[in-house]
Amino acid sequence: METTQKLDGEERLIHARTVMNAVQMSMDSQNPQSRAEAEAALRSWESDAAPGFLQALLDISRESEAVGENVRLLATVLAKNAVGSSWRKTLGTREWSRIPETEKSCVRSAAASLLLNEPQRRVATQTGLLIANIARFDFPAKWPTLLSDLTSAAWWVEDGATQAKIEQNDRALFTLKHVVRAVKSKRIVVETSGPSGGSVSTAELKPLADKIAHERKMLNTKAEEIFPILRQQWQQHFIAFMDTRHMGKTRGPLANRCLGVLRELLHMLADSWTQLGSEIREFLEGIYRATTAISTMAISSEDKLRIQTANKARVRMLQCVIMALDRNPVEFAAFLPPFLALYSTNALTAPDAAGVYALPAKRRVLLTTFLARALVCPHYEPDMIKFIKMKDGMTDSQQLEEASTALTQWLSPEHCGHLIGAVISKYIALTPEELQEWQADPEGFIRSLDADTGPDADNPRACGVALLLCMLRKGSSHVAEAMLSYVTHLQNQAVSPSTLLLREACYRAVGEGFAHVSQHIDFTTWYASELQGLLEKGLMETQPEQQLLCARALWLIGVCGTDLPNQYWSAAYPLLVHYMSVQDLVLSLTALGAVLAMTAVVLEEASALEQAEEAVLHMQRQIQRVRQLQQQQAQQQQQQQGRDAGRESGGLLREMPWQQERFLQESEQDLQASQQQQYGLMQDCQAHMAVVKAQAGAVFHSCFQLLSRVSEVDSMVRVLHLVTVMLEALGPKAQPHFAAITAALPQIWNAATQEGSSGPASRLHSALMAVLTHMVGRLGSLAIQDSHIQAVLYALLQKGLEGSPAEQEVLVEDAVKLLNATLSASSSLEPPLQRFLPNLITILQRSKDNAAIFQVLEGYFVAADPGLVTLMLNAQLPQIADSMHRSLDAILAAALRAQNSHEQPPPSGQQPPHHPRGTLWNRGHKAAGKKEVGALDMDKLSDASAAASLLTVLLEQNLSDGQQALLSPILRTAMHIVAATQPQGAMHLHSVADNLLEALAVTACSAPAMFPALMGNNEETEGRLLDRWVAIASTRHLEEILGLGTMGALQGRVKRHIAAAGLSTLLLSAAFAPMFMVQRLARILAVCLRALAESKAFAAEEAERRTLIANRDVNDASQDLTKLRRTSLSVQSAPRSLDLHAVVGAAAQKAVSVVGQEALVEAIGWLDSSFVQALRSVLHDAALVSEGDISEALKALSTKDDGLG
């Protein structure tokens, strides 16, 4: 093997021998250091798309005589992975690949040759996957003959059927399947001549679109060309397989390979039935004949290979038929009736239960899948057939109508009873082997039942249940009646092991399809007449038959019994709790699931009741508001002031009196209905909560008893889930059971510790964290002061925050939630909590869970005493600031991209606005054109919002000059985000900007002179910042417009007060020259004057907040102390504490001194004439206050304490 080769006359950068040595050293387990260095080199070459690397790997793979199989196999795998990550663009930087086209051509040729000539099958398999990866990028444009070359290599030549040739056929078909699978969803990329990331004009777009369409058409054409060839090959191979005199054992696998390719082609060519109609029809007809023939094929039971091949053929043919049905149901309609009859016979009617169990599981899954998908296919619904005829102008819909008729007849009353019985007895019923597992491995039995009902379940029972549900959906009432008739028939039969299994299966069928049969069955009556007595009897008898039905009855109550009337609900819940402590573990765990479902109902009822109460309160406020407006109208009419009574009273007041009366009448009717609903919910919720509270001790006792009986982590997690839900439902009412819970926690912790660091152990740790989070959240300081809880709490936090990276990946989210709850319940920042701060910083630097970490850090800063805050700032602020900056930088790039999309090009002859090189503005514009800047997503928005909140908290601390300097880049980014936020942009981006404005207001009140430097003295950007600030502050909630005293209105007043404080302080200090444009001054002062008009309401609300903080119940253990501390810090902040009237007056005087009073009054009058008198009044009062007095007041604000104590 040569060490160097030439590419376009230049020596390749990477020598084949160098790559060979790295591959060999990466397999050397005796020398870990050399192995690590070799692996790093291989990763580097792959990520850099180093020229020569792929060619070197293929050179190694082809050296079958000189190089060992394992080395060549690894080289091929590395080449396959490198193509996937670096063929067109490098995976890390997303830059265009540096692999030369000549090298790519060499790799394509070498891979094609290696596939057919490689002596080892393992290397050839990876080579086939390598070719499929290349095809994803290069077919058809740069490798147009790929499909035809592989099809030719797969062609069977009877005379030359040597073992080597058969192996080539097999490899070609294997590769062909993966190539078609790779290119069927191919994203076609065309390269443009312009700069990367630049915009494309309409004139340039048309040729690009035509080029994409041409390549897509070429791709489909190439695929269409090979379909007839492969269909013919499959038929020849299958016929030979059926003929045992010839090479049947060889031809059968090749026939199945052909079916695999044809299935992928059916998926890809869904729109090509017009061109391939006769071929596809002949293929489906061939499948029908082959399925019939293979079912009668005589195969010796000793011929294992032929049996395996025949089973695989049935599966592959089923997959092809399902693909045809899914991809083109209209064209498939002609084949639906025969395949429906054939597969229904094979799956349901012909074999007995033992015969169905004998079928391979995958075949049973596919048979029931076909029947279910045919039943729910919308194209076979009569209404859809009419729509298709009108939409597509179809003149002959006979085939669709026949398909619809076939499905209707299949589910006719004469047949559906037999089909329902077959599905229940052959797919849903438990098998004798499963009953044995019940006794031998009860936890495994429960786990297997869960697998049958999971959302991703893909086994015969799950698909049988899905078929039953589709039958109920399609067949309407007569199918439900047939199923209930079958249930009644079994209930009336004598008890035997077989009838018990069927009865249990019927009960499960009823539960699974309860949404479809609930109108035909009264579950309350069923519970009272049978299920309750069955369960009460089961507590006294322990026969296996009785336990079987008891387990299903418990499950039924959990699934269907949540809406039982209070009388029966109150009786069922204790019965379920009693079963949690029985000896049979299956019954105990099933009862636990039912108790969990019933308890979750209580949570849902409490939430629904809360929403109903809010709705009633909202309606009452609306009615009250309208009545007040009516009184105002009446007074205005009496005063006869000559103006419309509704001109300035909001949207509701503009309505005519008769409309108001109608609104009141309808609202009072709605209120009455809502109050009745609220009363019913309250009755149910109180009754159910009383039962849960009464049974809570038994539930917790049974849960902790179960924990000592189960051995699997899944079972322990199930138990802890119920404990969590109980704590959530009970809230402070769980306090009497506190001792029992805390005593059990060390036992759970020990069990989790014994599991080590495995995946199951992480799930157990996560479940235990959830229990503690709910306990701490509900019981507050009572929980964290308990020594038992402390021992487990801090150990769990250490596990999640200080553990290995693998553990943190799974546990960090739950650990952060638990830490947040702990901080909210802690009266001070204890040393164990201080210990976790460096771990939070480490996690933050990995850019993981930034939003949650920022929130926790906020809790740390508001909980710490001033001395500790200083230590935290000195030690951690650089890393915190860096993470906050990165989070906000991502939002800035998104905001600038959005702004660029809104901006229009400058008029002809004008230059675009100049932005100094190196500014954030310039950097954002450049970033907007880069592909690596990701799209704005909710995670980034959450990170930025949390960073904004933390920034405000940090700014309200006593920062040193150095610490203030660390936050300056963040403030600069915050200003540019606000400046770039579009008025019509995304609301979530507005929310981030809104949060950042509070931090800017704090800075404006304490250090307004910083603003010009932070903005780079760029007047245009300064103007944008001011305009966006005013626009956001002027936004009013709907509740404010309607005059409703809701949280939205309160938040609006706070927002305007803070904005007025910040803007007036900036105006007073003349921070920005663009502030003194007269129209902008008017808009700024309008915000300030509106805030002044609301100052009485704002002052009352602030006083109420301070009173609540001062008079808080120190004995209330469940209060959120973090929220209290944050509120206390907020109400003491500079923007909310200054004398707004004095500062706004001084700012107005400043404005008048620059632009003149007449111009300012005229400008503000254009905005709102009501502001003119307010402005004059403010200017008059301001004349009595000196600017120096205001400066002293602002300076004093920066030294205020938070006042919480």
C-alpha cells in the first residue's frame, strides 16, 4: 500500500500510512494513551473533512490480503461515518466540505468495487451502508448510474450461478434497499454563485427551482426504471424458491431481498402509479398469489432454513401491501377486498387460538396492522369518496365504492360478532405461559402488561387492541353491542379456566374501548352489581381464578371508575387501598395503579374547580363593570354636556343601551350556569378529597410496605409516583403523615444507592427527587428541618449536581427543581446549600438548563446576607456574567435577523445606514447571514428571560466598579435587543425585551451616564432603543382597556411606572441626544404622564405589597420565601422608590429648556389632548423643586436596604 497518492497533481495532505497507523492504534486496548491519541486524530480528520482521509480509509479497506479483517472493517465504518458528517458540509462548523471532487470520485469507484469483490461479508455490509450515505448527497446528479449499476449486479444469471455470483446478487440488493431508503427523503441542494447566506432575487430563484425540480424528476425516473426489473426478479426468485427441485434455499433469500427494495420503492414512488400502474398492479397480484401459494407449501418441519425464509417472505409481502395501502389508498382500492378477505382469514377466522399463537409475532402484528389501517383509512369513507370525485373530477369511483362496501360488509352485524370474539380470544386473552409468569415473576408480569399498553407498543396484543378500537370506531353502535353481547355470553357460562381467561380478556376489551362503548354500558351499575362484590369476595378467597378477575376489576376501576357517583367512589377508593396490601404482588401493584388514577382525578377536580372559580369571578367583574358604565352613561345624559356618552369609556361603553342589556342578560345566564358547575365540582372535589385524606395513612403505609416487597426499579418508581401524587393532592394536609414518610426515605435511598449508577438507578433517584420536591414544596420549612429528610435531601442534591456527567445528564433537571424548592423553603442560606453553588456554575458553563440555573442563582442572591452576597459575587460573577451574555447574545442575533427581514432597501441613490465596524449592531448583522446561528426557539427564549430577571437582581446589589464592568457587556446586549425588537415581531421576543427594560431602568436610575458609552454613541441605535422602550411601555393589557382590576392591569401599571422612572432619569441627565427630537420627547413624556395619572393606584398597590411582606405569617411553613424576598427587593428598587412626580417634572422642564414649551405642548397634544393640561400642571409643580434635590434623592436610592430581614 502506497503511503502517498496524487490528486489533481498535488500530494494528498494525509498519507494512507498515517491513517493506517491511527486506525491500528485505535484498536490497541493495551496502550490506552496511544489509543486515545489515535481516536482523537481520527475524529479531527473526520470533523475537518481533511482531504485524503476518506481515500486513505478506502485504500485500507481494499487491502484484503495485507490487512486484517478487523482493521479493514473499522476503516470502512469510519469512512461510512465520515461521509455522513463531512461529505457536503462539515458537521461541526456547517462549512462546505474541503474534500476535493476528484477524491469523492475515487471514493465512489472504490466503494462500488469493494462492495462486489470484498471477501468478508461484514466489510461488504458496511461498504453497502457507505454507498447509501454517499447516495444521499451525490445521487442522481454526480452518480447517475448508481441504481442501474446495482440493479445490474443484482440480476440473476441462471448459467453463471456460482456462490460468488449469488453473494454479489445479495450484496447488491442489500445496498439497493438502503440506497433507495436514503434518497427517498433526500433534500436536494443546489449551489449558487453568490456569497453564502446571501439573499436570492426572484429572477435568480426561478433557475434554482427549475434545477431542483429537474433533479427530483431525474431521481424519480431512475427509481421508476428499476421497479419493473426488480419485480421480475422477485417473481423469478420466488417461483424458484417454491420449486424444491432447484436452488430454492438460495433463491428464497434473494426473493426477500427484492421485496425489501420494492417496499422502499413503493414508499418513494407514491406519485408514480400513473407511470407504473400496470407494474404495481401486477406486483400486488403476484403478492396475492404468492401469499396463497406459500400457505399451502409443504415444508418439512426439519427444514428450518426454508421455514425461516417462508416466514420472512410472508412478512415482507405484508409490508409491501401495507406500504401500498398507506402511500396510495385510492389506487390500492381495487386490491382492498381480496387482501381484506385473505388477511382476515389468516389473522382471525381460519386458525384457532393455538394456531394464532404459533404464528411469528411480527406476522401477527402486520396482519392486524393492515386490517386496522384499512378500517380507519379516510379514503374509503363515503363522504371522502364524494369529495375525491368532486375535487379530482373522478368519473369512475367504482373501485373506491367497492372497497368501502367491503369494509362495511366485513363489519356487518352478521359478521362482527365472530370477528370481535376472534380478536378478544386470540389476541387480547392471556396465555397459559403468562399465567405462569404471574406466579413466578409478578413484577415481570406487570411490566409486560405495561408494554402492551404503551404508546409505542408493537406486539400482537397491543396491535390486537388497536384493531378492536378501529373496529369500534368504524362500526359504530352495532360493533359495541356485539362486544357487549359477547361479554354477557361469557358471564352466563359456567366457570372454567378457559372461560375465565376469555372473561378477563373481555373485561380488558371493555376498558380499552370504554370511550366507544360507554353509551351502551352503565359502569356504575356494573360496579355495584358485579365488580364491587367480586373484589370484596376476593379479599376472602385466594384461588388463582378469583385473583385473575380481581386484578382486571381493579384495573377497570382505575380506567373507567373515575367518574363514579360519590357514593360508589367513596366506597371504591378504600377497597382499592385495601388491595395494595394483599399478599399477591400482581394484585397489589394493579391496585396501586388504580389508586394512582383515582387520586389523579382529585388533582384534576381541584384544578377544574379553581378555573371555574376564576371564571365566575371574571364574569361577576364583567357584569359589575357594565353596570358601572351604565350608571356613568345615565349621569352623562342627565348632565347633557353635548357629547356622546361612550366616547371615552372603552369598548363596552360604546355599545348601545340595548346591546348592553343583552350582554348583561346573556352574561347573567352564563354566570348562573357557571355557578352551578362550580357547585357540582366543589361537591365532588370535597367528597373525594375527604376520602383521600381519610385513606392517606393506609396509602402511605401500603406504599412503604410495597417498597420492601418489590425488587425491580420500575416497581419502586411506580410506588414513589403514587407517593408524589398523594403529596400533591393533600398539600399541607399531608403533615400528619410526615413522620411515616420521613422514616421511609432512608430505606428508599439505600435501595437507590445499591443500584449504583445504572439507568434504572437514575430513574429511582429521579422519582425520589420528585417525592422530596413535592414534600418540600407543600410542607416548606417543616420538611427541610427534619433530620431524616436532610440526610436524603442533601445526598440526592449531591448526586444530581456533583455526580458524574452521565448522572448529571439524567438527574440535573430534577435536582435543580429540588434545589429551587429547598431555597424557597429555607429561611437562610445554610452551608450545605452554599456548597452546591460551584456545581451550578459548572453546569451553567456547559450551557445545560440555563433558565433553571439562572432562577436558582436568583434564589441564592436574594436569600444570602450582604456579606455572603459579596463573597458570591467575587467568586462566581465572571462565570455567571459570561453565561448570561451568551444567552442574551443568541436572542440578539435572532432579533437582528427579524429586524433585517422587516427593513426595506434604501431608495435608489441613497446609502444604507452606517454602523461602525466591530459594534454589536454590525456583528449582529453579520451573524444574521450565517448558517450556524440557530433559529429562535423556546429554550433560548426561556434562557434569555431568566437571564434578564437575574440581571435585575444583580444590579440591585451593592456592586463594585469591577463587578459593574463585568455586567456592562450584558447591559449593552440588552440595549441592542430592545432596540432590535420589532413592534410586530414575535410576542415571546417582546417578553424578553420587557424583562430587560426593568434592568435598564435600574441602571438608568443609578448610573445614567453609562448609557451613551454602552450604545457606542450611535444615535440611530439610541433612537431605536428609546422608541422601542416607549412602545413596549405604552402597550396596555386588555384588562386595562376594559377597566378590570386584574393582575394584568396591575402589571401594566408597574411596567409604566418603571419605564417612566428610567426614561425621565435619562432625559434629566441628557444621556442621549436623540431624546430631544420634539416628537420623541412627546412620546416619552406621554408615558411618564400616564404613569403619573396612575400613581395613586400604584402607590396603594406598593403599600399593600409592603404590608403583606411586613405582616407575613412567620409560622406559615409553606410560604415561598424566594418569591417574598424577590418582591421585597423589587419594591425597594430605585425605579419603584423614587418620587416620580418630582423626577418627571424636572425632566419636563429639561425638555422645555431644549425644544421650548410651545413646541412640546403642540407635539404632545397631537398624541392625546388630555395630556396637555397634565403637562402644564407638572411643569408648574416642578418649578418648586431644584434639580440638585432630585439628584440627591437618586443618589440616596442606590444605598437602600432590601428591608426583608
